[in-house]
Amino acid sequence: MLTHLPKSAQLAKSAKSGQTAARPVKLRYILPLALGLLSMMPLRPVLAAEAMMRVLTVTGQGSETIATSLTQVQLGVEVQDETAEKVQQEVARRSAAVVQLLRSRNVIKLQTTGINLNPVYSYENNRQRLTGYAGSNTVSFQVPTEQAGSILDDAVRAGASQINSVSFVAADEAIARAQSEALREATQEAQAQADSVLSVLGLNRQEIVGIQVNNAVAPPPMPYMRAAAMEGAARDAVTPVVGGEQDVQASVTLQIRY
């Protein structure tokens, strides 16, 4: 028996049946796509961690030995007297004479390194008594080593009473060249270390992902015996001053992916 439905009812039934039929089609495509995206999400940090683990860190050392050519000197004037005014005047007079001499000899990097004026006390029967004052003025400078001995002697004759330190250093230009060479040697050594390790393991060196330069420095100037300089000056002869060599060292750390 056929039943005729109104047109509106037929449209409603048709729409209802269309919605019901469309649901499986949407789920069939959306569900696999969502599962695929979820399965890919945890892989990204794992791959990043694996890439970070495949990095070799090596450190190379470089060293260059250069001859010193300059002598660095620190000398000064020390005076003791009854009054502070007398001490200061005498220190000023003798210091001016020493500085004038050094400037006439064309020393380099001449500068004042200390000015002092202090009371001097004596102690008798647990009592302190002022006996006078002591003052000093010190300067430092650099001079070619072959001229250092005669300058030390002339400075003592001009009024210097202290030779606090004598040391040897290479010229700034020579140190800069040695630093560059030491850095080059350190970098090459780091790369050679990496190649040796990876070769044994059957791996290949790829790009460098990190570089750290651990400075390229020269050690402090080499000291010279103060007593020898003073003794030479006292004998009224040219004080012998002999320079030496200076080591400039560098260190480079590389992070290499393999």
C-alpha cells in the first residue's frame, strides 16, 4: 500500500537521510588524518635530541715562541729627611732629573706608577717617636734591550735610587702576529683530533656548529734580577742586560656535527 507524504515531509525525510549518510564519509577521511598528525608530534623533539647528541667537542692548543726585544723597567727615587717639605722637594728635584734623562733617551710608554710620602717612626721602650719622613716617586718605561743597561746606569747617576723591576717583552706587533699563528695552530689541531676520532669510528665530519676561542695570551714579562742591575750601576760600568724568548699560547674549542 502506497502512502503519499506531503512534499514538506518528503524534504525533511530526505534531508534527514542525507545527514545520516554523510557522517561515515567525513569520519573516514578526518580520523586517519588526525591519527597521522598525532603520530608525528612526538617525533620532532626526538629528532632534535638525536641531532644534538651527534656533536663532537674537541679543543686544540697552539703555541708560538718569539724573541723579546724590549726591556720594561720600573725605577724611582726614594728620599728620607726630617720634614715632609724637605722630602717632597728633594723627591721632586731628583725625579725631574730622571724623567728628563729618560725623555732625552726616547724611551716609550713612560708613565708615573707611584708617589708616596709617609712618616717614619722609631720604637724605644714600647714608645713610638716620629723621626722623619720618607718619600718616593716611581716611573715605568720600555726601551730596546740593547740600550737598557746604559739607561739604567745613567738613571742612577741622575738621581734614581731604586730599580724595582726589570723584565723583557716582545714588541706589540710581534705579539699580535704570534697570537694569530697560535690561533691557527690551535684550530688545525682541534680539527685533526676530530678527524682521528671519527675515522676510527667510521664516521664523517660535517659542519662546525660551535666555536669558542679561549684567548691567545702572552705570559707576563720575564723578570730580571734587581740586585744584578744595582751592582752593575755601582761599579760605574755598563750593566749587562740580556733578553730572552716569550711564549704566546692559544686554545680553540670546536663543536663538530657528524
